Amino acid sequence: MLFRSVAGLHERHFLRVRVSDRPGVLSQITGILGAHGISIASVIQHDAAGATGAGVPLVIMTHACGSAAMATAVAAIDGSDVVSGPSVCLSVLDEPTS
């Protein structure tokens, strides 16, 4: 897992996971996030056409959440039987509003 975050902050996260193209995979991944109290802002599930044997990219943007919860959730996702290889998770720091 590639995980970059600023410890102790609540921030949005960009998560890219390579998953198997079969029914129930999206539900399994989002269920893990939900079990860790992580709310999803958006999901992009790419078409399997042209996908390699390494799986289909699934991209998720979360709402702000704790980095510890996100790290635990990503570890659980990476341990799932529907994931091909390590996930990429990056924190997204928003500019403060005035």
C-alpha cells in the first residue's frame, strides 16, 4: 500500500485500487470503508474493456476522515481477495476558506 497522509488531520483521500471485474466487488470495497466510518464523495469504476490481468481500476474520493481510520481501511482493502496489488491512497489537502 502506498499511503501518504499528514498524521492527526481530518482530510479527504484519493484511493485507487485495482479490483477483479465481477459482481459485488464495489460493494465489498465500499463496505470496508463504511465499516471504518469513512464516507465516500465520489467513485469512478472504469470499464473492463482493455483491462489487463492486473484488474480494473477503481478510484474513490472520500469526504474528510481521520488518517488512522483510512490507513486501517486501506490495509483491510489490500487484504481482500478482490484486490490485485497494493492500493494507492493520497491525502487531499484543501485550501482554507476565508
